[in-house]
Amino acid sequence: MTLTKSNKPMSALTRRSALSLGVAAGAVALLPRAANAQSVTLRYGHNNEPASVAGAQADWFAQALGEASGGDIAVQVFPASQLGKLQELAEAVSLGSIAFSHNTAGGIGSLYEPFAALDTPYLYRDVDHLMKVTDVNSPVMQELNAGLIAAANVRVIYAHYFGRRNLTCNKAVLSPADLAGVKIRAVPFPIYTTAVEGMGAVAVPVDWSEVPTALATGVVQGQENPVNVVLTVKLNEVQSHLMLTGHMSNAEVVVMNEDAWQALSDDQKAAVTKAAEETRQKATSAILDKEEEETQALRDLGMTVIGPDEGLDVEAFRTSVKALVDERFGEKYGELYAKIAAIS
């Protein structure tokens, strides 16, 4: 179900009315004038810095789609929360005021709740398993995508590996006991606050655009993200320790407004599909290739990196987090978790 900014449910009729108003008010370029391969410009809004892989892949997709469509489809990219914060961007795609955005699966869960299950901590066996599950043609994604389209007028066009999320803090953390009473920033969606609380900390929901300030001012004492993000945004300047908890393997999910998709010609849809697969593979490879290199770069910049060899009790974090996940989501997502585990 789509949520308005007041977090009240939005009916399909209201959403459709808002879509019409949004297109009339200046998003005319969102939709092609006719499904006969006429040129179309589509807007892509996201929250990441352009220098990050998550940010760069939006530009890669725009370029790939331009090439795949023979210049017939242009994508205008608006990075760094220019068009809104995470929740607002998710809603904007649902309403049709922008054509594309990307978000965590937990963020997409604000539009269709079961999607959040894909961001469950310690869910995937490895990166290959995550990629198979999040392929748009996998049985799990086909089921979730059908629900997302029906609930929010949004479809997933691809998902790429985003990295393993690790904890940063201004002190050494070896086990959940070390986080008692410590305020850690959480992505403002339930599966993420559960992960942080399961790790033993006090979860403080903070939108990404506000995280550097929250860390610098002491509103929170730590956060969790892949090393690519930590390095790109220079969180090493406000955080002294990186703990390799690897508590969550994420896919960044790229979504498209369903009306924009349906308004495309068959050739234009094929171009989107081709560009999506190309960008999914390129972004995943970029993340994988750089993870160890970026971890070492953070060491070189003065961060203390703590892994199992330095005494990090990963199994204690796994046990603690999974217990809270089972308590809060086991009944709700148990069947879906079984389907995910069955993908090989």
C-alpha cells in the first residue's frame, strides 16, 4: 500500500488522481506521447552521492538506456536527495512524479510490506545466492514484483549487489554487550531498526542525508553501511572504528513507475530490460571488486578495523540479531524465507 507523507494509506483512486495532477503539473516528460517509439525523457531521483557506486550506477543506467534505445529514451538523474529523502522518493515513483529511483528492499517495503523481507539480516548464504534471489526472473522476485505493482503502481526493473553492511562506532565493539545503551543510526524502516536493536544498540532512525551531521554532533554514536559508503562519504573523519559484522547483505533495488513502463513501446521496454541487466552486472562487479580494497583504504586513513581475527564475535551478533528477527518477522515472513532458502 502506498503511503502519503503523513503516513496515512493512499487509495488507488487518490494515487491515480495525484499521478494525473503530477503529470499535468510538470512531469509530462515522464511519459511518452505515444507508444510508437517517439522520444521520451524519464526522471531518476535518488539519495546517493554521484561518486558512490550506488550513485554512479544510476548514471550508468541512463547511459546504457540511451544507447540501447538508440537515443530514443533519455534519463535525467537527480542525485543526493535533490528530489526528496528515501521515503519521499519511494512515494514519488508510486505517484509518477518521477519514473525511476532506487532504494533498499526495506525502503520498497514501505510501498509493499513483504519486500522488506529481502533485507533481513543474515539471510543469504553468499553474494551469488543474493543475486539469484533478486534477479527479476526468480520466482521470489516475480511474486514480490506482482504484489508491488498491484499495491503501489511500481515495478522492480533490476537489483544489484550493494555490499555487506558493517558497523562503525567511536569505540571498539566486539559483541552485542558492548552496544548496550549506544545510539546507532538505523535506516528508518522496521527491518533495519530490528537489525540495530538485535545487535544490542539503541536504534535511532535517521535519513541518510542527515547522517554525517548526526554523527558529528553526537545525536548518534555510530551507524552501519557497506565500506563503499563509509569511504565515499568520508565517515572515517567522524568514526574511529569499523567492525566487520557483515550483518546484512543488501541489494539496491531500482524501481520504475508502472504507468511509465506500460506507456513504452515494446522496443522501448526491451531497451530498458537490456540496460537494466547491463547495469546490474556492472554495479555488482564494481562493489565486489572494491570491497577489500576499500576496507584497506579505510585502514590507511586511520580507522581501526576489527574482524574475527581481532576478537569480533560475529556468531554472537548473528545469534542475537536472528532471535529478534524471528520474534518480530518469523510468523509474517516465514513462508517467504523458506522460498528464499530454496533458491540454489
